[in-house]
Amino acid sequence: MAYNVGINDQVNGGGHAGEFLTGNMDFYTIATIVPVAQTNVTTPVNFLYTQQGYSTWQPVTVTAIVNGVPTPVTYSNQSDYQDALIKQQNLDLLTRLFAQRANPVAISVTAVSTSGPASLGLSNYSYSGNFGSAYSGTSTVNYVRFATEKSGTEYLTNGATVGGLWLVSGTTAGADTNDVGYQLLDALQGVTIQDLASPALQNSYTTFETLNSTNRNTIASKGLFL
């Protein structure tokens, strides 16, 4: 029996594109040389030994998400597994920091090997426009994109308004208050991360750096969710 699909039964009108969460969405991109990835490696190395009863390393296979595609990855040595754990922990940290003010409803993580990322910038960026000059060689740039459930106007305590729960424009570094709004990159600045066995970051940095023109490893923009 076929359902009646006559126009008189279209209670909510015709089908249409739009946004159907609790409010309009906002879209943010964080580009960082800090090693982040959805490796899905969450068990510390020492727990593997104690839980599995291993006395020597045994290959471990975990399904990671590589540029959006589920990909089984086998770690044949402890060092590679530890690097994968670090990437996942850094991504977890970045997500928690972002979620301090905005609830992410979609997250995308991609990585691109880039020659000379020091000259790479994002449109609609905050006070950090490009990666630091120390990154003149080839580096892996990780793009973490967030779509948030809530957008629109943020009302400040002084009656003024700003666009969005996180700011990524202007030059209000260090001036984060309910009166002027909150810069996303201020929330990341100086937060401790972990680097890989073969460091991804220059000059022994172990933090998100959004200010220093030589060692800046993280930039951000607000706009299309690509």
C-alpha cells in the first residue's frame, strides 16, 4: 500500500535545506602544527603490558579516522603507539578547551603535509595571522574544524554585542572579559601539550603558541566548515 504523499498532507511544508538544531550554527577552523589526530588510541602503554600480561611489545591494531576515513593502523613498536596516544590526547585537550564556551556538534580532523607553513594563513583570522617564522621547512598542518550548536549574537554585560561565543578577530589578546568577549586563541595560548618522539614543534615548544611571531604553531578562523 502506497502512502498518500499529496500536497494536503505536507504539514510542515515542502522539503528545504537549512539548520535544524536548537539554533543557527557557527563554524570554526583551528590550524595547528601541534600533533593532533583521531587515532582512537586511548590506553596508556603501561596498561597494555599489565592488562595483556606482555613482557615485550606485541603489535596492536586500532581503527583510526584518517582524513575522515576509518583506517586500521597496526603499531608494531611502542614508540609509534605512544605517538598515536599523544595525538589523541592532544585532540581531546583541544576539544575540551573549545567546549569551554561553545558546544561542538560536529568535528572534522584532517592533516596536510605543507612546505613552508610560515607563509600559510587563514582568512578571518585573529591577532595571529600566520604560523611562526621557525616553520619554514616542511611540517604537518592539522586542521580541526568545529561546528557549534549555538550561534548568533553574544550579549555582553555592558549591553554591547559580538558575533559568536568565541571571537577570532580583532586584537584583544589578553582582554577576555564579559564586556569584550572571549578570544579562542587566548584560551589556547600557553596550554601544555605533548610532542612526538621526533618533535613536530620547533625550539622545544610543548604548548599551544598563538602569539610569538617566531614560534607560533596555532592559528584559527571563523567561517565555512570545509
